[in-house]
Amino acid sequence: MPWKSKGAKAEAADHAGARLARQATVEVAGLLGKRGMSRTDLARLMDVSPGRVSQILSGDENLTLRSLAAVADALELDIKISFVEPKEDGARRPRGLGDGSDAFVYAP
């Protein structure tokens, strides 16, 4: 049975994946802002079109680890993925840009 047809667990995984993708795109946007870079600058570093960078950072596409790795490589950063216990209230929300508190941590 395909993953997409497995019911509530698959739907929860889809929502979690979308949340992580949004978090990753916010992180990248924050990093670009901190460096005074545009999406066009990132596209040049990645050797892709500005439209491709927009696709990656739009949140509309299923963001892949390969895409994130390409962004990190272009920015000369590493990516660390961590599994953390949920906060006491059960909510899972990012606490800020690049503070290392959630699943995606970008480290020099």
C-alpha cells in the first residue's frame, strides 16, 4: 500500500514535512538577509536560475534534502538535522532564525 494512502499517519507526516520545509525556507531567507544576499546571489552561487531558487524557497515544492544540501554547499555551510523532544506544551514551532533550537541547524 503506498504511503499516501495510509490514512491519518500519512496525513500527519505530510503536515510535519510541510512544517519542516517552511522552517528550512525561513532559515535560508534569514541567512540570506544576514549576509545581505538576494535570491539572485544564491542562484549565482548554486549555478542555477533565479527561478529555481524561487521554487526551492517558495514552499510550494516538496523540499528535498538534496536541495537543502545544494543551498548549504553554495553558502559554504553544513546542515545538522536533530531530533528533539517536543516542548512541554506539545507544540512544535520554531523559536527563531538560525538559533539551533529545532530540527534544522546551520553551522559554519
